[in-house]
Amino acid sequence: MTFSIQALAAPSRTNEPRSTGSDISVDSDEELQAVSSVKRKKHAAVITPGELVTDDPQWMRGHGTAATPGSTAILATVAGTLLRTNKLLSIQPLRARYTPEIGDLVVGRIVSVETKRWKVDVSAPLLAHLPLSAINLPGGILRKRTSTDELAIRTFFSEGDLLVAEVQSVYQDGAASLHTRSLRYGKLRNGVFIRVSGTGGGGSVVRARRQVWTINTANGGGDVDVVLGVNGYIWICKHSRGELVASSEEAKKMNEITRMEEAVSESMYSNRNDEIPPQTRREIARLTGCVKALVENGIRVDEEMVMAAYHASLEPDGDDVPMTMDYDEGHETHEYLGGSRGSRVVAAAVEATKG
């Protein structure tokens, strides 16, 4: 394998590692001067597999790099950008599967049903596990799971169902263990599923203060929920938790916090969608277009950017064609957020977030 890697590595300067401008702690004035010239780059340089990162022995290799036998050279093994943490060099891949971390909010799809657990696809190298003991039972009953629950396991989740959950733990092999013991988590209905890149790189979901929020949409669309899974799975749906919210408010008035969990009903595991008005469907489609436009233009996907893009999409510009029942071929209306229209919306959203 080394013969092909060595043939690709031939940069003119090898005493300094290439950088994306990440923070680094330096130990001397000479290192500070060497790093300052690299930090002046406006754009992050992409390193290709087999490219020489550095041959300076003071640097240690991390993920995405390899050492050459009998030499101090560090070579890249994946395509990506260089990250430096003190003296550690690693490559952040441009495209990579999601790496689960404890506390992450993820959207997943049930792949298989086993005796006491479900296997869930969360865009990770290994399927995640959702134990039967890690979900809320109908009615919020707190008891030990029995053989009756195991026989009725498909009444909760079956193959193909979408759910939002939290990573509770990570096994040694990297597989995640999920739980849905909260009113915020559970089966997903009444919406649209979008798949984008996971954390890292442009045009992907990033970890933020809020991954789930409700939007009071325009044009009579009502409330719409947006769920940004850290794993790159996104769910946009009609807000349909009025009963749970009302019951929780009633529980607060009665100073009985435990009754909030008892508000879980069998409707949480229903497979039937509610009636969705056309106005709500249009706004769900608009938000979906905003997310896709952000991804196509390499912009991060979080609450701030999604909201900025949504508000920008409500403002028609001079190139828009009035919306008609018959879509003329070759024309872009203000409802369509792809192509040049999407680029203009994203540019307006980026400009709005700078202010």
C-alpha cells in the first residue's frame, strides 16, 4: 500500500502542517510565526488521501492520518480538512457516517424487531439499539416489562417507523443505545423526512442549543415542528401535541409533576396520520425547500439558519413569477426554492444572520 501513497506526496514545504485555521496552543515564538502565515488563508484547504501533511517529528498523528515506516512523515488517509489540537493532527472527512455521542438527539428508522429491543438506523456505522425497557408504555405506566409486552412489541414500533430519540450510552464497538423516556421523544407522524450530512463539514446539521422547536408559520399554515437530528436526519411535521401540552399545564397547576409523564397515551404509537390542511402542507414544503437550499449551498443547518432562510423565502424578489395553478415550464415561482431562487434565499439568510 505504501508505494501508491508515497508517489502522491510531493509538496514543496514539509516543515509546517497544512491547517484550516483551527486554534492551536504554541510553545515558542518560532512556532507562532510559522502558524500565523497559515492562518491568513481565507478558505480551508482540502487534503487528499496520500498527501503529505508534515514530516516534522514534533507533531503526533490522529484520526485520518498514517505514519510512514522508517520516516517521520505523516500522510492523510481520507479526503478532508486538517484539524490541529495542540500537537495532534487529524483529518476531518468531507463525508463520513455519524459517530454517536451520549446526549445526542437523533432521528432514526426501525430496521428490525427483536425479542426485547429494536434495531434502529441512525446513519452510524453500526445499527443502534432501542431496548423495550427504554420506552414509555401507553398511559405512562412505570413497571417492569413482562412477556406480554414482548409479544406486543410491534404495537409500539415496527419496521419502517421513524422516531426521535436520545443517545443514552455507547458500547465499546461504537454502537449506540437509545431511549425515548420523554414526552419530546417517540414515534414521528404527520410530516416529511429529509436526509442530509451529519455533524461536520458545510451543508450539514450541527450541534446547537436547540434541535427541536416549533415555528408559527405564515399564510395560515399554523404551527410546524422542526426536528434536526444530529445524525443528519431531519423531520418537519405538523404540530400535534396540543393534548400533551394541555395536560402538562394542568399538571403544573395541580403541582403534580409526575402526571406529566402519565399523559402518554396510545396515540403516541399510532400509525395513522392526522388531517393536514393544504396551508400547513405548503409551509412544510417551504421549510423542506429551505433546508435543501442550505445543504446545496454548503451552509450549516441549525435553528438560526433555517429560520433566516424561511423568512427570506417569504419575501419574493424581482425574478419571481406570480404563483399560478398551472406551472409554466421553465419558470421559477416564489414557492420553488431550488436553483437560482434557492441561492438567492440562502444569500439573504446568510446576510441576515450577520447583522
